Amino acid sequence: MSDIGWGILGTGGIAHTFAKDLIDDGHIVAAVGSRSQGSADAFADEFGIPVAHGSYDDLVADDDVDVVYIATPHPAHADNAELALNAGKHVLIEKPFTLNAAEAQRVVDLAGDRDLVVMEAMWTRFLPHVERIRDLVNRGILGEVREFAADHMQLLSSDPGHRINALELGGGALLDLGIYPVSFASMLFGTPEQVEASARFGATGADAATAAVFRYGDAALAAVRCALDLRGTNTATITGTRARIEIDSVWYAPTNFRVVAHEGHLMEEYKSRVFGRGMQFQAREIERLIEEGLTASDIMPPEESVSIMRTLDDIRARIGLVYPQER
């Protein structure tokens, strides 16, 4: 394994999941940083991390940290990324990349100026079953891909003070859950030419559910749905002119899929053999980039993250969702 040292910025739930997958996969977690020394100490004790910093400034200044994983709420992503980049650290930013496209472009430009890696932690892109799906699509096994449909619906906290419902923290279904199918559609088709969307709002003003349809020229459509107060099937289908891929629940995590010809026969059945959540694969990719002196991944390029944020901005414009920081 690499001798690259990771710094974990933020100690919330997703940071715990990522740290476990990192350590189980043999990566080096050199330090953790929090705004609270107590929180940093508790996180370090849980995972056996040698250094706990009581500030983000101290974390990014740590000489043993080569790459910083940013696990704070969405509105803090851009500022936290800039802090790390200005300290000379490579950056992996938890999805969504930032709060909006303007912030995303600012971060990408700074990384380019500093000749550093910046990558969105859209871990789904790097999972083995998605790698196989990309291969099948690229080799034309489905024919011309014409449609993608996916939902991401979870029954999450109804507490108005919870992060998922707090507008000031970028709460709502779209940025937390909808980012997955929106990003997957981008992987298949690129940036949509036309976006239509509608939403249902909760008591705090955050979107409780959002549905969107994307058009790509005259040949392709994508339909995505997300909700934070409903349990959905969380399956996905990619349909081409010759065959379709049916991805089991939960489609954005390690799972199985089938390739079914239009005539009805099974062409391939893929069985997942991933242990853990599967967040280690994105870590392997960013370490590869650093070791090879590259600054952008072909799997999750920084400019695509900017494009995805523009699509999310477009959806929000259509449903009338504005965050307090943008007013």
C-alpha cells in the first residue's frame, strides 16, 4: 500500500464510515481534525489515529498529512477545501462537491493553480459493479443508451433541527440523496440540455422530495427521484436499443445487476463481492493520482463535478430552492 497520509476533516457520521473503510483497506490515517478537541480525541481513540487536532487549521498544517478528506456539511465544503489547498494538501471532498456551481468552480480553479488533486467523493463511481457497468456501456453491449431511471428515497429524521432538514446546512433531499442519481446520469450522458423538475417541501423549507427529468439532445432521457421521508425501492435501470441493465437495491452501493436483452434472455448476471461500504475504492484512486503526478481522475473529473453542481443549481431554480447563504 501507499505511504500517503490522510487527514480527516470533520468527525460526523460519514467521516466514521470513510475512516473505517480506509483503515480496513490498509491506508494510513495520519490525523483527524475537528472544531472541538474533545470530538477529535474521541474520533482518534475510536480508530487508533495517532494525532487529533482541535482545529482545521492545525490539521491542514500537519506535515504527515498529504491528502485531506472533507466531511463537513455542504455549505462548508468550499471554505474547507480552500483551506487545505492553500496549505498544499490534495483534497477529497464529500459529495455534493460544494453548495453551488460558483463555489465548485472556485475550488477547481484553486486546485489547478496549486497543481493539486481535488476530487469529489462520489464513491459510487469507483465501485466494482459501476466499473463493470461503464465497461458494458462503453463497449456498446446495450446498443445506444437512451434512458436512465433511478430513485434514492430514505426515511430519515423528521427533527426540524437535524442537518438533513436545516436549510442553513444545505439540507433537503436533493443535495444529500438526489446527488447520486444526478451524478450517475452525468456519467452516462454528460450535461443535460434541458431540465424539468418539481418538488414537495417540508416544514423547514427544505425539499422533502424532488423529481427531475433530463433531456440530452433528441436521443436520451434520464428520470431521477429522491425523498428523505419515504422508503423507496432504490433500484436503477439503464436502457439501450439492444438491452438493459437492472441494478438491484441499493443501486449506488455495492450490489448486483443483470443485463437483459430486449428478447428477454439474460446476458450477464453480476454478483458483488465487496466487503464494507466500499468507500476505499475512491481512496485508491486519489492515491494513484498523487503517486503518478496527475491532478484529475477520468472517473470523477473536477470539471464534471462543476457541471453536476450546475445541474443541481438548475433543478433548484425550477423548484424555487434557495439557501440562506445565497440570498
